[in-house]
Amino acid sequence: MRKSILVMIIFLAGFFLYSNQVEATTDSQLVIINKRTNEMAFYENGKLVREFKVGTGRNLSLTPEGTFKIVNKIKNRPYYTGKVPGGDPRNPLGDRWLGLDARGTYGTTYAIHGNNNPNTIGKYITSGCVRMHNEEIRWLFERVKLYTPVIITNTDHNFNSIASSNGYIVENHGWAKENGDWFYYKNGVKMTGWIYTNNNWYYLDDGGVMKTGWLADHDVWYYLDSSGEMKTGWIMSGNSWYYLAQNGVMKTGWVKDGRHWYFLNETGAMKSGWFADGNTTYYLNRSGEMMTGWLLSNQQWYYLQPSGAMHSGWLRQGGNWYYLETSGEMKTGWHQENEKWYYLLNNGKMATDMYVGSYFMGKDGVWIHEVSKIE
């Protein structure tokens, strides 16, 4: 009788222990680890939710291959071999452990876990476990359920192919990464050309591959960043700035942005410094902004009209007259024009109604021959 009661107690204890461990037995989730690329994928409800870089065994045989299940989830598991407590920053297991039922073990030997050295992620470095960045395994730990299948393989196939070949139904709608390239599916059909999704434009080539970088489409240039999003506004590419209109088209020529004008050459690169547009010369500062008014350049003064055009000849400014050479430089000293002599002071202002040395300059700035200074 006592033996029967003892057996019943052990059975019930095991039942309740098992019941507390199980979150939900489900096939809606799937984890795939590909040792060929040291990458891991997490699927939920038929969709590829996220990919990760991982570290695996130092040689091909150390990390087991096959289909396993996550049989325990442990926070701050001690590293018993090295006698390092759980939660210690030195712990090579990190602070999250997802145990696998691999090679006759039950979550005690093989696992997906964190690390104490993020530089090891992506390398062949472990004794058999799968190592992740700590912040990433914390993200996965909160979402993945107990008894979720884990496929560990070594193949050139993409994650969707691996999942499908193992009976997991992949929903072919939305973004999918295959062999390192991104594709977009709509009702199972691989899309090409321009698509608009998640408030952004993307471009997929004739094979469906999402493009990045510069793109020429119908003799018009666009720029797509590393995530594939079409950019607008100012971007730096190489050592040059470019401007992309609201429709993504790369601009050339004059562009007004805010209160300032800019000039983009035929390749789209923003100009700076002196440059000629037709028969007119302009100056753009280091930020590309077109300058107006007085400008000091290479120790010479120039005047740029409100249109930005460099001025030459006589200039009336602030009640004073100045003279600018055909090269745009402000003149100083004597200046002859139509047999008349003028004198421009060191600040460029034309001398009027005053003596310059022994010469008298009239109110119109012309030297009056008949008047000489008596010393």
C-alpha cells in the first residue's frame, strides 16, 4: 500500500513539474540555425520575423545537426565547469539559456545561449552550443516558446527553403531573405520594379532582388540606402553631397532648399567655391550655399549681386562708389576711364571732394586738373 502511494506521489510530482515547464506546445514557431553561414532565423506564424548572427562549434562535428526542441528556458544559468555564478559578466553562457534535446541530452549540454565576448559571434568557436549576442537572445527568450522545433543544418539553401523542406508552411507575402538577398512577395508572387510598403519606396530588379545604392531607372538617378529605402533630400555619397527631390529623383543644376540656393553639376555632385554657369560667375561656400554681397576670397574683395552673379565695373553701395575689375576683384588706387582719372581708397571707396596727395578729386570722383594742393 505504501509503495503504491509513493509511486502515485512521484507520478503526480512529475506531472505537475512537467505542466509548469510547458508554456505551449506549438508548431507556429520555428528556429533554424545554418552552420554554413553562422546565421539563425526565427519564424512565427509562417513569417520570418528576425535573423541573427551566431557562433557555432570549433569544428563541423561539435554542434549537432538535425531537428531538436527547446526543452528548457533558464535565466542566469551558472557555468558549472568554470564555477562562474549565473548573472556574472564573466559567464560565457551569458544570462539566457535555451536548452536543446540533442544527442541524448535534455537541455543540460547543448543550448542556444548568450556570451561574455561579443567578438566571438559569427565565428566557429564553441564546444557545441550556439552562441548569440546577449541583447538578441534576451529578445528571443521573451518570444520563443518551449518545445519550439530547432533545425540545425549546414547548407547553401536559404531559410525559407530549409523551413519548407522540413514541412513548415512559409507565408510568401512580404519580405523574405534568400541567399543573402531580399525579395518581396505578394500572394506568393515575387515582385519586381518599384514597390511601396511601410511608408517607403523600394526597387526590385528583374530577378526580384532588392537594390541598394545608386539606381538608374529610365535615365533618372535614385539612391536607395542599405535597407533599400529610397532616399530624399541631401545625402552624402563618396566625398560629395547630392540632392534628391521628394519623388527621389537626383537633381542637377540650381536647387533652392530653404533660404539658400545650391548648384549640382551634371553628375549631381554639389559644387563649392568659384564656378561659372554660362557667362556668369558665382561663389558657393563650403556648405554649398550661394553667396551674395561682399566676399573676401584669397585676400581679395568681390561683390556678388542678390542673384549671386559676380559684379564687375562700377558699383554703388551704401552711398559710396566702388570699382570691380572684369575678374571681379575690388580695385584700389588710381583708375582711368574715358580720359578721366579716379582714385579708390584702400577700402575700395572712390575718393570724392578731397585731396589725394597733391591731387584734388571732385565731388564726382574725377581728378580736377586745375586744382592743386599748395604745400
